Amino acid sequence: MRFDLIRTNRVAAGIAGALLLLAPDLAAAQSAPAVTITPNAPAPALAPGNAAAETATPGPGITFDSIGVTINGSASAGSDYLFRGISQTRNTWAFQGTLDAQHESGVYVGAFVSNVKFLAQPFNNARQELDILAGYRFTLADISFDLGYVAYLYPGQSKPEGTQLNEYQEIVGKVAYTVGETGNIGTTKLQATVAYSPNFFGRSGTGWYVEGGADMTLPFEVTLFGRLGQQWIQNNPRFGTPDYLWYGVGISREIYWGFTASVGFYGTNISRRDCVPLSDRAPGGQFICSQRALFVISKTL
């Protein structure tokens, strides 16, 4: 009995000593911000109509519990950069990235970056696009709302006499509703967007945009997606096209470790002769409004 008591005291003393030695480390651990991998993190903020970026599967996200902020993002490479059906890279490859930080209150800020290439008259040397986004997300009666602001910037673009800068701003409203599984079909996400710009791309006057779409989960973890949008521009000659409709349909699937591959078919109702004709460089219009296939591979961060 005495032996057991001595042994118990020694064990207790050993545990107490270990705790004393670990006390500084425990205190530091308690003061350090906790980090959580969030399975259902919000998708990165994106300007409406970006065909490549909208096909990315939202990543798990990283949440800093002490400040209630979730970070999410993605990187992608695509055979083109289609914005509302029109190529922004003159039918060549695009490399893009997004980053989004959302507070638990629903307030978020984000950024999107991509290479761009334009043919304009007399000169347009923009080579990159930077979008700054901010807004507020919330859910009401199972409907997700996203009310935001987007600034489209083109760092480094020159402005020779007689030309206009590309940059502009939009106020954007988005709604989304997810329908439950039906038979062999998984969930279906229905979504709609309205955007308003007081002075659209290239100082082309008031711009209005509406878009509807759906993402349907199919067997084998394949997602079927479709988009239909309409763009109205006040000063069509300055923008380079008439008011127009664009469409897109395709499939996407996560293939491995957060990488998603997608392929789709996109087009507009703009004829070639009405697609940004330039008297000295492209009098018959351009191919940037034409139908095309788009391949994208993306990785969530």
C-alpha cells in the first residue's frame, strides 16, 4: 500500500512537472488564431459573365476562427477568356486567378486577375485586367443573395489622344436557389444576375446586363451547366457591337485534388460584320464574337 502511494505521488509529480514545462507552449497555442478547413466555403467573388472562372468547383476554404474570416480562391488556364460571350484575349489562352475573403457577417472583398489582348482603333495596349469586388452575401428563405460592386481595371493601359480607357464599374445583384435531388439527377442550382454600369467599357454609356443559368449535378460527379445573358449598351458605336445575347453550355468535373476540367460551347448573336469593325484594321469585323469551344482547367486554393 505504501509502495502504491509513493508511485502515485511520483506519477502525479511527473505530470505536474510536465505541465509546468509545457505551460509556455500551451499559452502560446491558446493565443494563436485557430484555423479551420471549411468544407462549404463560399465560391470566390467573380464578375458576372466570366465563362472560365464560373466553372470552377468551390474549394474547401480556410477559416480563421478568431476573426471569423474565410479565405477562398482559384487559379485557371483556359483556351480563351470569354466575358459575356466575347473573347478578351483575341482567341488565345488565358491565365486567371481569383481570391476572396468573406467575414462571417457576410461582407466580402475579392479580386480577379487575367491577361487580355484587344484590337482597337487607333490604339489599345491593355495587357492585363484586374477586377476589385466587394459586397454582402446572405440567405433568406433558402435563397442565396449576393449584392456587390465590381471595378474593372486595366493597369498599364495608355490613353493616346482620341481614345478611351477600358476601365468601368458595375453594381451587381445575384440570387441562387438549389433544388434537391430528383431521381438519378443530383442537386440543381438555379441562378440569376442583374448588373448596372453608369458608364460601360470604353466610356460607352449606361450598360445593363441580365443573366440566367443552372448547374445540374449528374451521375459520375459530372456537372452540366448552362448560361444565357443579354447585354444592353447606350453608345453601341463606341463599344463596338449592337446590344446582344450570349449563351453557353458545357460540362465540368473535379478530376483530382481540387483540379476541375470543363469544356463548353459558347456564342453570341452578333454577326461578324457587327463585331467591333475597325475601318483601318478590321473593316469586316472580328472573330471575337463568334461561336467557339472553350476548355478550362482550374484548381481551387
